[in-house]
Amino acid sequence: MDSADPSATAAEGFVVSEDGRQWSYVGTLTFANAAAVCAAAGELPLPSRGTVDLNGLSAVDSAAVAVLLSIKRRATQEGIPLEFDHVPAALDSLATVYGVEEILMSVEAIAST
């Protein structure tokens, strides 16, 4: 990880691919770290390919939904299409409960609709 990357100092958070085309998430995203993760994400350039890979997301609670909605809102404001890939089932369930599943729909789900 690049030491200039704000998420590199944490064991959990978003990591920007070397070419800047994609973000990946590593670790948990819960109330315990949501504020720090959200702040760090705000310092990162949005992925140029518009993909956030959540394959490394190991545990979530409703705070994860809030963080991802914040990132999606920022991308919309900056005019950058953004999709979440490999959305874990637990996160998909929470998004459904909150009525935002279409906003957080994974790339795979979009392809199958």
C-alpha cells in the first residue's frame, strides 16, 4: 500500500488500485469504524472505472449502508458513475430493509436483471 493513501494507515478501509480505476475494501465496516472509513474515503479520488469491489468486506452493520450511500452521493455530485461489486449478502439484506437495494445493487445483480 502507498503511504500517501489515507486508508493505508488503517488495517481496514478502502484501497485504491495502482492505476486508480477501482477501489477495494478490506476488513469490517461497522459503527466502530464507519466515521473514520467515511472520512478517509472522502480524501481519496473516486475510482476512474467507477467500481468499488466489496469482496474483502468481512462484517457489516447498518453503518456500512450509510458509508456506501455517502460515497454514492459524492460520485453522483461529481458526475461519476459508481457501482459496487461483490456486495455481501448481509449488506444486500440491510440495503433491502432500508429500501436502498437498487442504489447499492452489485454489478452482478445489474447484469442479471
